[in-house]
Amino acid sequence: MRLFAAVYPPAVAVADLTARVKGLRVAAARHARLADPANLHLTLAFLGEVPDARLPDVKHALASAARTARTPLLRLAGGGSFGEGRSTVLWVDVRGDVEALDALARSIRGELRAEGLPCDDKPFRAHLTIARPGDRVPEADLRADLETLDDYTGPDWPADRLALVQSHPAPPTSYTRVTTWPL
């Protein structure tokens, strides 16, 4: 199964962000691939494919990380993009107690490695993907959307639950929360 560890923003933060995203040029573009509001999350560690037999080990590692974590107070604000051309991703920044979120991501990755489990080695960068416009949105529209996001500040919210999520990549991508732990 394809797994990752994540924090999900609450409905009030998602609704606020969704209202802002509706006003972006990328939202009006054909084939821009907007993220489904129900799937908006902050990925803390991507495990990739994990054999079903290792699921108890994954749960143990994440439970251990959650037990020692503090609850960060976060907000979605600003934005940016990764990649160019077909790989362009538009995202919203995470602000607030990002140090605690960084510490949680490091702890999760450390616990996974201690269990001999896979996880990505990419440096953690707190963000929430809102669209994958690729090269289907003119560069000028993407720049305009980034300027619009610069002025965005969503409500504060406590990241109080860690989720183990299964990704189902077949189009359309969907996610199943396997288990959650309080922070």
C-alpha cells in the first residue's frame, strides 16, 4: 500500500482557503487540476509502497512520534510554486509554529527509519498543494495568482492530529485515512 503521514487542516481553514482559490486564474483554467478541498493536507513524510505486513510497524512509529509532539498553532498564508512547465505546482505556505511542525516531521522520519521503514529523503518544506497547473496556465496568470496569494492569510488552527494516509493514485487520486493520533 502507498502511504504517507500528514496533518489535515480543519474545515474552517479549508473553507477559507477554498474561497480564495475560487478567485484565482488557475481555478478558471481548463485542465489545471485543482486539489479537491476534501483532500487538502500537509504531508510530513512520504513512505511510498509499504507491504501490508509492515502496517503495524508504521503505526507504531507514527504513534511514537505523536506521543512526544506538541500541538503547533498554524495558519495558511501566502503561497508559491514548485517546478516549471509541465511539473508546476501551486501551493499555499504554512505559517505559525512551523518549528513544531518541522520537529514532528523529523521525529516521524526518525521513527520510521528506526523501524527499517522507507521514507523520502527530501527536505521537509511545510506547504499545502492547491493546484497542479503544469504548463496549462499562462505564466502571466500564474504570476497573478502568486500575487493574489501573497495577500492571503487564513485563520489560525491547531494541528492536533497526525494521520496515516493511504494514497490511491489511479485517476482521480483519492486518500483514505488509515489511523489518526492526537498530538
